[in-house]
Amino acid sequence: MRVFHELTGRSGIHGAPHPVRRSSYDKARLVGRHVTGLVTRSPFVGHYDSLVVPHPRKPNGVEIYTEELRAALGPSALILDSGINGTPLPGSRNLDFFTSAAGALHGRSADDRGISEALRDLTGISVPIGALVAREVPKHLRLRALYRALLRRHRIKTVYVVVGYFHQHIVGAARDLGIRVVELQHGAISPFHLGYSYPGRPVVADQPDELWCFGSYWTTVADLPAGMRTEVVGTSYLPRATEKNPHRVVFLSQGTVGAELLHVAESVAKEHPELEVLFRPHPSEHASDYTVPAGVRLSTGGSTLDLLASATYQVGVSTTALFEGMALGCRTAVADLPGHEYLEPAVAQGHALLMSHPRQLLSAPLCATPEVYYAPSDLLRLTADQTQ
């Protein structure tokens, strides 16, 4: 995933997916929290049966992907929630000091076995593979050993993790000890997502045993690694669709294509002056990055899901929110920008429209079977099964 983001960023195809910016003051505060957390947030105290690693993104302070799971497991679960790129959940523990320190000492470069040269020949883009390897491999090995000690300390039976491909040191530590690992889906999965797509289903190191998906669509849309099972866990976090505003269209941005999508929003506003055109930045984006043109209004307050529940139309590229909007009764148009391939199956099913001209928006379809993307929650059965 890191190499993919380097390639798409350096080529100009995509912007930064989840930009993180810190001032010198922010960095100093972070170091202070790390040191304080050694005493106040140590995960080595207490007794737990399971480990839950939530998503760092928490709109309005709510982490939607593990909220129901955490409630079902109760005090038997150790909640390990980093404060490095977000605000940790109340009562959670972390190993942030060690996470930061693990990557502090490393060589400048390592033998990349010719990968940099091969990528440059193939794509015309130079990516410092040797520097990435020199930094990430020692960090992984140090953290993997630390998490083995943590899992042994509590005799953890199951690890639940969100975004497993960025927590491979935790997944690997659990697999070293024969501990079951469940990943909870957090976003769109497709054949183009390098965190999940392994054509031919080869054996891949440090992968979860199971992937719990929002709906049946996600269980077959990509070739998962060999041995990884899927379950439809459904979801309970979507609000009920409210009365629709017939003139409201919501553009769902993301860091990779935000600037280009804003141009599409401007063209829609000019083509359809009767519409209320709202541009919604991704939670990881910065509203200050955008100068909004006439006819378009920046939407930053409240819940994106509540906004979609009130909208008639939605437009985006590859964000998960497009699938959520389908389940909330939005007519869906996919902007013809890099990344639209994520929605090709939905377009082929007639659940969405690939929009190359703003006049096409009014022809965007409704999804007739939203439950294939977001089924009712079945989490209580799954967690009951694993504890028996």
C-alpha cells in the first residue's frame, strides 16, 4: 500500500489519501502524550480475553466500525487505540511511545533486489524502495516482538482489527502464537485495492484469518489471500433515510481526487442551477485546501451519513460513502476520474451511473438491492459463536 501511494502520488494521478499535518507544537505535544501514556495508558495491566484495534477516524467522536463489537464484548476486551493520528477512545490503552520509537533507528537504505529499477522501467516513476525497506522492516520486527509479549501476557483468544494491512505487526504477532485474527471491514474493497486483492489467492504472510464484511457483495468482489474466510457481519451504524430534499446533491470528496471532483461539482452547478450542490470533504481532508466556486457550498458540519440520508443525488469516485449513500436511498453518479474503476461492478449492476457530463446526473439510478452492500447486523451471533 505504501508503494502504491508513492507511485500514484509521484505520478500525479492521486493526491495524498489521508494527509496528516503537524506543527512543531503539535509534535511536541505528541511526544508528551507518548511519555505520559507509558504510565497512564499501558495495555500490560489488567486481564482480558480479546483485543480490539479500532479505526483512528472518529467523526464526531464516534468510531463506527467497532462500536457494536466493543459493546458486545464489554470489559473482557482490551481496546488498543492509538493517539498518533487521532483522538483515542475513552478508557482505551496504547503503545504509542513504542510505535514511534520502533522506527527511530534504521539504516538509510537496504538492498531492494532490483525492485526500484523494475518499477522505474515499468512506470517511469522512481520510488525509494530501499529506504522504505530500511525503515519499515526493522520497525515491523520490533513491534511484532512487543505485541507477542502483550498477547501472551493476557492470553488473548481473538484479535479484532480494523485496517489489517496497516497493522501487520499485530496480525503477525497473533499468527505467531496461533491466535485467531478477525478483520472488520472499514471501507470499499475492490480488485484494485492492494490491501485485499491478491489475484489467484496466493498464500500471503501476516493476513487475518477472517474478514467480516458489511454485505455479501464484499465477500466475492476481490481475490482475498489463501485461507482467509469471510462472514457477513452487516452493520448497525447507518441512520434511517429521512425525507429527501429533491434538489440536494452531495459531492463526496477524498484526498486522492478532491481538486478534480470540485471541478465536476462546479460544472454540475452551472448545468443545473436549480440544484443545491454541496461539496463534502473527506474526514481526513482539510476544508481550508479548497476555494469553493460559485454555485457550490462547502459542507463540513454534522454527520456525512445524516447528510446523505437527506440528499436525492450523490457524486463521488471511489469513496465508501457512495455505497453508504446507495443504502440511504441516494441516486448515485460516479465521476469519470481516476479510481472510478472501484465502482465498475455497481455501475454494471445498474446501481450507479458513470458520469462523464454534468447533464447525466439527473439520470442517476437508485440501488434496488442495497442490502447486498449493507446487510442488517449479525454481529451478536458471530461474537456468541466465537466465545462458545
